[in-house]
Amino acid sequence: VQLQASGGGLVQPGGSLRLSCVASGSFSSIGVMGWYRQAPGQQRELVAVTRSDGFANYADFVKGRFTISRDRVKNTAYLQMDSLKPEDTAVYYCNGNFILGAFTVKTYWGLGTLVTVSS
């Protein structure tokens, strides 16, 4: 199983970016998918997660600005980021809980994509 994150880049404060995370490989289904971020010198922190039924939960610092979604057919999760702030600068990672078999669930992480918010 592999997760490929993309969509990062340099954006001005107040701007928007859309991150994508595509899952590939052999698995039965995907449970929760999430986005995390890690700023330089900081610990990795949760940004948003979404269940397979579409229920989503967000960290307080992104509520109202970021939207997580997923396309179950494409095995892809998205993170729409609006009203970006310099403090949103970080490497963004996606992960997912993959159902590999009847009693096997495993979490995989993507390599991350860098988001830089600066004027």
C-alpha cells in the first residue's frame, strides 16, 4: 500500500491550496483517512480526519478554513485549504487505516508535501 500526497507549494497569506492524497496497492477498503502537519521544530499534529461515511473532524486551528473530503472510487482524500496563514506553513502528511483482510487493519503514511505561506 502506498499513499502519494501532492498539491503543496508556495502561496501568499489569504490564498488557497488543495492537497490530494492517492492510495494505491492491495487492500479491501479504507477506513479513516487523515491529514497531519509538522512545522519545523514542532511535533506532528492532526489537521483533519474523515471516516468512510464522510463524517469529518477538524483541529480547532483550521475550523472554518480547511475542508477534508474523499473520493471512495478514486481512493483519494483531499484537503482544501483556504484563508491560509503563515503559521500554516508545514509539511502536510496524509494517512489512512487500510483494511487488508478479515482481521487485519494497518495504518500507512504518505511522504508529505510542503506548504509554505509567505508574502
